[in-house]
Amino acid sequence: MHGASAFVEVMEGTARLFELVAVAVLVLGLLWSLGLAAVTWVRRRAGHLAFQTLREAFGGTLLLAVEVLVAADLIRTIAVEPTLENVAVLGLVVVIRTFLSFSLEVEIEGVAPWRRAATTGIARSARAARRAVADDQP
């Protein structure tokens, strides 16, 4: 039984590590997004583009952080305490995450996902970064 409890402790620690990574992604992503928005503002003197850059970059960050949090919940549910109640909670978290992800994508892009080519949160952040450092003026 000692081996099983050691495994549970390692998996619980791993889930906590994933949660810490998600928090780090959020904090660093916010700072990165604010930096990109500031660069856009300075280089282009366009508040609306700076705001759009901030929204796209941070929206991508939010999507990535939610994915990491789902991974933490998945590890905790499957490896640590695979009860029916925890599986139901994980299912609810995934449904909420899917709705949140869908809502963020529609908010950021302005169109439903099936109306455009699929892009990831990282692609959105990269597009925002390219916009921030582009040499052309609006």
C-alpha cells in the first residue's frame, strides 16, 4: 500500500505543478500582452490597434492557461482519486472550458470558429506580436 500512496503523492504534486504553470502562464502572458500593446501604441500611435493586440495576445494566453488547468484536473481525477464524483466534476470542467474557449475565440476573432480557419491560442499571440513590431503604419 505504501507504493500506491507514493504514486498518489507524486501525481498530486504533478497536478499542483501544472496549476503553478497555469498561473505562471497567466501572469507572464498578461505582462507579455501589455508589453505588446505598449509597443503597438508607441510604434503605430493607434489606441484601437493596441487594444486589439492586448485582447488577442491575452486571449491566447487565457486559452493556453485553461488547457493547462484541464490537464491538472485530468491528472488529479485519473491518477489521484478516480471516483465517480471526480470524473463528473472533470466532465463539468471540460464542458465549462469548452464553452469558455468557444466564447473567447468568438470574442477575439469576431466570428464563429467554423467560419474561419482554425487557429490556436499561440497563433493568436504570435499574430499580435507581429502586429506590435510591424514597420508599416496603419
